[in-house]
Amino acid sequence: MQRTQRPLLARLAGANPTSVFLLTLVVVLVAFFTPGVVGGLLTLALAAALIALLVTTWSVQAPQTRVLRLLMLTLLVTVGLAKLL
């Protein structure tokens, strides 16, 4: 592990991509289908986790990838805020 690399990122890099995808899919589906405030808060919590990941990986992403991720993140936050209302 490099000196500047964080232990959490090293663990995430070693995670099984299929497991991570399925876990994320379950969280998204639960957040989208849970009505009201709880679903909105779950959606916003997922968005906060993705913001943290986006900030961490910003420097190594291509500009096109950055734009796409920002658009998807904006959509996720919008859905979360709409569920809160």
C-alpha cells in the first residue's frame, strides 16, 4: 500500500465488484421503494456516500466521466429531496 493511500480505499479496491454492485442495488431499491421520509433519507445517505467517493476519486477520472457522475448524483439528490416532500 502506498503511503498516501487510505486503508478504507485499499479495502474498497480489494472488494468483489459483483458483491459491491449487488449490495448497492439492494440499498437503492430499498431507498426508492420505501415511502416517505425514510426512503428520502436513505436516498440522501446513499448520495452522501457517493459524494465522498466522487471527491476521493476526482483527480483520476476523465472529464467525461466526471460530468456523467455529477449528472447522476444530481438526479439521485433530486429524487431524495422529492421523496422528503
